[in-house]
Amino acid sequence: MNMDTEHCVRAVRARDARFDGWFFTAVVTTGIYCRPSCPVAPPKVENMRFYPSAAAAQQAGFRACKRCRPDASPGSPRWNERADLVARAMRLIADGVVDREGVPGLAQRLGYSVRQIERQLNAELGAGPLAIARAQRAQTARLLIETSALPMGEVAFASGFSSIRTFNDTVREVFALTPTDLRQRAARGLATATPGLLSLRLPYRAPLCPDNLFGHLAATGVPGVEEWRDGAYRRTLRLPHGHGIASLRPMPDHIACQLSLADLRDLSIAISRCRWMLDLDADPVAVDELLSHDPVLAPLVAKAPGRRVPRTVDPAEFAVRAVLGQQVSTAAARTHAARLVHAHGETVDDPWGGLTHLFPSVSALSSLDPEKLAMPRTRRTTLTGLVAALADGDIDLGLGADWTESRRRLLALPGFGPWTVESIAMRSLGDPDAFIPGDLGVKLAADALGLPSTPGALTAHSAAWRPWRAYAVQYLWATGDHPINRLPIGDIA
């Protein structure tokens, strides 16, 4: 999305929350930067400066507004919509790669030189990978300061800072408050905190239809790894420094998130993966506007706008589950996955619910005996071939993956056809244009709505839905009477 000054000024004057995260407004007379929807009176146009990222505004010497908290706005949709180098880099930075592996590690994952990465990020975002990672560390620090009672020294190192002094200096510079001041301002919220849990709010752009999003995750959840309990979707997380448990509950204007982490250094990564799974950085207005141009889809969009694409917190996990789900029912796929989990997954303790395991890692699945799998021999071959390719690094399904190359390599594996590949592209890779015309639910919906129902004809018709065909699939699925389309009533384990 390219916005000129006129459009930015118009969004700020309208306090339009749809543009939060798209750009940031800095005010030269006050030295602060805000999100477009900031409730304060808009400044004079000549005093406004616009930046494509919070990191760029901070690097230019501006501090975050205490009123609108621009550092906590939804992320820019562009990093999930695009497949180019900058978008891939931003997804990896959000997942903590720079903090764990440095800029050289980021460059190696992307297959470019450090100089090329820095040049392209600076050209588009006004800040390099280190500055962007620093802005993320500052936001993580703020969350820990405001949602926990941890000593500041522990907060500093859990946020990724190398020293307490750097932590203090960064917090003061970014927020114009000391860490102690930040905690005192949030002291009222700490009184109701649950020991061992971090409670926070995940913002999103309205509208958001939670029915298919949480309904899909709950209805297809693997027992022991996922559950629906007390109106919240809960699941275990495999993180770089340990495991975690996330509880996600849809609220009218945010997602209520509770995290239990074995190592607090994983906080920002856990948040990023939960946001990715729930597709919270999407731009639903742009998606629904384009899909509504089709007279067949328009009533479906008007009935329940803001549908998201349910993704995954672990790309390899979903790829394995996609193979297990080939040509079987949802219940059978859950059963197959549960057997793998109990045979090869690591156990976890969940004092707040019924979660018992992490989904097996690729290395753990590499040792499985295919003869013990209760499925056809051809599907066993498909599963072991996928696991071997993932273990050897022949296929990259991570946040920095090249979508086209990943598709090509998946199709080269035995037993992989368009349905499996596009399902993985939609849920693991996060391609918003992934499309599965051969899916039974899509074919039934197309036939009922009077759309072409053969894969070739429907694919041709879907050209008008690009680049949002993955969202069109959600609207088509929603026409069926299936548990994936509605919020659960009662607990599901």
C-alpha cells in the first residue's frame, strides 16, 4: 500500500483505525509519534511527518505517544500479503530471528547478503533489521513491565536486551518513561494477574468474524495439543527456548491472550505466532471490498464480514496434519494426529486445563516406524517422504520461505497433489491467494451458489478474487453446516 501525504493527513484527521500499523505520524513540535487513530487533536499539517514503521520513527528521534500507544497497534498487513524479500525479512524479524541469530543469520535464511538486506529494508521502511528488532524488544519489555511483577533485571534479559543499562535507556528513549514509571501506570491491572500467566490484549483491525476462525481451530484440534475450554482456544507451543501454552479468547475489540512460558525470552515470539495463527494483521476492509464485487460472494460477505484465514503456529506441524487429513474425515484426521502425538510428542504440564503434549518435532517423527501407522501404505510413504524432506532442509515452510519454490518442492514429493499443497500454502505459508478448488467443501458451496464447480472452471472464475482467494475459501466453506463454521458450545478436548 503506497500512501502519499494527502492520504495520510486525511486518515489522521478522520482518526481512521483502519490505517493503524500501515504508517505512523510523528509531530515535530512535540517529539512524539502516534497511530493514525490517536484520539488527541490532529496537529498542523506542516508539523506532521510520516513513517512506514515504528522503528523508523524511533530512529528519527521520536518517542511513542502515551495516549494511543502506537507501538502496540496491529502489524502492517503488507508483511503477510507479500512474498518479496522485505516481507519475508519482516516475518522472520517478528519471529525473533535477528535476536537469536543476528543479521547474518537473517541474511543466510533469506539467501541474500547482509548488505542487500539492510539496503532494501532501509529503502522501504526507513530502518534496518537491527532497529526493527530493537523496536520489537522495546514492545516486549513494555508488555512484561505492565503485565507481570518480574524484577526489572529479569524483564531486561527476557526482552532480549544485553544489559540492564541498555534496557533502561531504550525504555526511556522510546516511551519517555522509566521502567518503574511504566509499571506504576499499569499497577491497577497487575492486581488481578494470575501467577504464572501473562495476560495481554491482541489488537486487530475490525471487523473480525470469530466464528470460522476459532471454530476451525477448535473443530480440527488435536487432543492433548489443542482444546476449547471456557470459551477460549488453548494450545501448546514449541518455542526456541522452551515450551508454552496459549489461551486465546475472542472479545468485541481484541483477542484476550494468556501465555504461560517456560522461558520469558520467548514472549515476543509467542505473541507473533499467535497473531499469525489468527491472521490478526489482515486488512479485512480491503479483502471484503474486493470479494464483494462478485455478486455471488457479496451476500456472504455482508452477512459475516471480516473472516480470517486460520493458520498455524508451526508450519511443519500443519504439513504433517495435512497429509494425515488426505481423503479422510475431520474426526479421522484428529485421531491419526492424536496417535502421533501420544507416541512421539513431548509431555507438558498444564495446571489450567487439559493439554498434555507438544506436537512431535520433525526430528522425533524421523524415527517413527511407518508400519505402525494405521493408514494406507501410500499415505505412509507420503508422510515419511515429507518428514525426510523437512528434516534434511529440502523444503522450507517457515515464515521466510519462498512461496513459489516451496510449492514446487512439495509437488515433487510422492502423494502430494494440488489439494495438499494449496492447503499447506494457505495455513503454513500464509499465502492469501492460496486456492483449493478441488476441496469437497468448496465444490459443494460452488454448486449450491451457482458457481462453476469443476476445478478448472472455478479456478478461472476465481481470477477476479485475486489476491484474496484464501479468504474467498473461508466464505465458501461458511455456507456449509460443519463445526468449523461456528464457535463451539461447551468444551472440546
